[in-house]
Amino acid sequence: MRLDAASAGRLAALALACVGREFPNQPGHVMQRAGELDRPRSLHPAFFGCFDWHSAVHGTGCSRACCAAFRACLKPMRSGRRSSAR
């Protein structure tokens, strides 16, 4: 199966929808004491915005695949911004 621009756009939109959304969230966090209870943004900042860590991993992989396949489409969106990743 080949990834076309329309499908890549839909997949990227799914991943980007998680960026600022904190809930719903399934933490999967084993707590040892009351002080460990906190919001998802504080407990797992790398996975913040996704339902669980598994969704975060798939969203990241999907985003990377879309960027790699359609890098030319991203140039207008990056104008004026420098990317730290090369």
C-alpha cells in the first residue's frame, strides 16, 4: 500500500490533534504514594496529549513517515522557523 498526500494529511491531522489535548488519558502509572498523583502533562510529558504511551509512539512514527514521504509539502509550513532535527 502506498501513502498518498490525502492519506498522509489525514494521518498527520490525527497525530497533531493530540498536541494540546490532555484528556482523555490512560496513564498506566503505578503509584507508590499519594504525592505521585499528578496531571498527565507532569507525569509523562513525552506522551502528553495522547490517550496512552502506545498511541504516542504510533503518532510519532506516523508523523515521521508522513514527513519523510512528503517533505516538499512541509517547506511552506516551515518558513521562518529553524528545525533542530536534521
